[in-house]
Amino acid sequence: MQQRTEWLLTLCTVLGLVCPVGAFAQADVPPGITEPIVLAPFVPSDNVCQTAPELTKSLVFVQDNRRDFMEGVGFGLSRAAADRGLNYSNLLADNDASLMIEQVAELQSERVGAIVVAPVDPRSLSPSLQRLIEKGTYVGAVVPPPAVTILNAPQYLTGKTLAEEAARYITEELGGTARVVLLTHDSLQFLAPRFRAMRDVLGELPGVTIVADISPTPVSEDGGYTTTKTILFAQPEIDVILGADTVVLGALRALEEAGKARPDQFLGGIDGEPNAVLAMQRENSPYKATVSLASPVFGYALGQYAADWLDGKHVPQAMDVLPSLLTSDSIEQYRSDLADPAAVWSNPERRDAYLRMYGSICFNTRDEYLNFAWSSEN
């Protein structure tokens, strides 16, 4: 239990959430599934469940703040609601946990049919979400429980995706030899699998030397800048730098100021930050790749499942959003997908590149909602 508690806390920190954890409880409603289980792949069912007739055909995004990642979720949800004939609205808590509790309570009084939530404080909001589920409202959650459908991302796979692209570049463009810097965030237990994957992949290349493996303080662009300046004193020639986009962007600035940035270097990050994408598009840029999680695409999927739930259909209990590698060759397709998530949803091959669904639940079995920190990798 302690390990799972630390895992969810660090996960939500990464996504900008305040997230005390554990199996949440609400005495007067079913507790849901509180111990980790392995979910089978989701298979759509023709069996029709009941619905709650007193609930409205509506979808509300209860949003923690306006950062780009969450704005993308809202865009996808709004598109799905329009396509499925649901009334859509957005409630912004602006990182105010008390306000979010009031907002969700009001939604219950309004008999809202479906919500998707990015909690400010999951512990304090949990009882309100449990009451909504008990009444039959669809609740989709961006990461923390409880929810009818929980969304998460596989972290080892995310790090592996970036490292494999770096390994390909080292082999094909650098002759198999490279001096590598890993700007990590191992202090967050949840993120540690990213960097373990990087070490695993690069460790298979005999010509790779990891000259620095360090967590910048703070883990920010300024932290990446300062840490890289220090590394350059001891290792003035660096070929590869990997980490979160924010710290790698700081590393790029340090390389440029020191006159050590080269077109043949490989700088790669995770998060798909807009400034990283811009850096990749500059001529002769060392910034070669970023790994992104496509929030408009999974937002659209959650909106579709909300509509299915209100139609009495089965929906997944959990959903992976898979890492998407962005390079100069794939950026345009990615941008097209984010601009039109409906096209991704209607194309199984494109959809499966972004999403993977697990478990099955409907109105009749809603007491089986997930109330533990779910991850496909755990």
C-alpha cells in the first residue's frame, strides 16, 4: 500500500495535480475496487445495460487549470460531445480544491449525466465523485481514482520510446559512439521507470558512455541550464542529452551559450512541449525528438465513452494513452491528429497508435469502479 501511495502522489505531481493518495472511501456508497487487479483488454459488448433516466444528456469537464495539456483534453471532449449530441460545458477550478468540490456538488444537484475531471486534490474530491458514480453519472478521471474510467500513461514505455530513437540516431548517425547526459527526475518514484528504460536501452550499445546521470535542481528549464553548464566544465563535448523537455530546453540554452551546440547532436525530451517542437523545427537544430501524450485524442475518447455510458453501453474501466514520438518527419501528422481527433477515433489503426483500453463496466456494474491507483505497467 505504501508503494502505491507514493506512486500515485508522484504521478499527480507530474501532471500538476495535488494528489494525496490511498484507496479513497465514502461510507455510504459502494467502495469500488480498492485492491489492484489485472484488467483484460476491453471488448465492446452488445449487451445493453440500464441507464439513469433522471440524468441529463450532458458532459462537463471539471478542469484544474488552463495549462496546454488540459486545454487539449477539453478540446477533445467538446468535439466528442458535439458529435454525440451531448450538451457540453467546462468548469475551471483554477487550482482551488474547495471550489472544485462546490462545482461537483452543483453538478450532482443538476443531475449531470457525465463528467471528466482533472482533480486539484483527489482526496478531498473523492467522496463527491463516489456519490456521482453511485447515482449513475459517468466519471472519467485524468489519472487519480475513483472513476468509471481512469486514464494513465505507461512511464517505462514513454522513456523507452525516446531512448530507442536516440539509440537509432547514435547507431546510424554517430557511428555507434556517443557521450550521453541523462537529466533525470528519479526523486519522483513514478517517473523513475522513464529513466530506467533509458539506461536499459542505451546500456545495450557498447559505444555509449553516460558521462552524467543527474537530477537537476530544480527540475525546470533553469535547472537544466545550470546543471548542463556545470557538466560542460568536466565534459565539454556532449553528443546526446535526454530528459523532460523543460530541462533539455535549458540544456540546449547552455550548449548554445558555450558554443557547444552542434547540428549532429541528439537532444530529446518528454512531454511534447510547444517550445521543444519549435526547437526541433529550427534549421540544423540539435533538438531532434520529443515524446508527447496526445490529450485531444484521449479527451475525445473519454467523451465518446461518456456518450456510450449514457446510452447504456459498456465502457472501459481504464485507458492507456500511449507515448507518441515526434520528430521532424512526424510533426505534421501529429498536428493533424490533434486538430481532428474524430478522424483518429474513426480510424482503428490511428486510434490504436494512441490508446489502449482495459476492463469493462456499465451502469448495472458501476459498483466495480476503480478506486486504486491503476497502471498497466504495475
